[in-house]
Amino acid sequence: MINFERIKNSRNKLIGTKELIEILGFSKMSLFRLNKSKELVPTTTWNGKLYYSGEDVYQFLSKRRLLIDVDEN
């Protein structure tokens, strides 16, 4: 189950693989498949670990209609 509040709060930062798995509720293999198919590409690598842009993750979820963008008032 996707943690909508956490992804909304992570839009302006880099998200590590472990944190992204927790946020999305995906398995490690599912995330690996998304990387391989270039649907969700890591932004950077640091010390051998992959990091994703929070904004890229948000856009990916919106594009797949897994996230509904609601105006914040």
C-alpha cells in the first residue's frame, strides 16, 4: 500500500532504495524491474547506493494513476 503522506513530504528530497520500498509497498524485485525497464530511473548513486528524486517518484505515481494530485489549500 502506497504511503501517500510520506511521498507527498518526500517530493523535494532524494529517496534511498530502502525508503522507497517502504513508501511504495513494492518488493525489491519490483523496484529492480522498474529500473530495468527505465520507468523509474535512479537520480544518483552515492557510496554504491541508488537514490531517486522524490519529484520523479511523485510524477511516476501520477502518470500511472496511483496518486491523485489534490490542490493544497
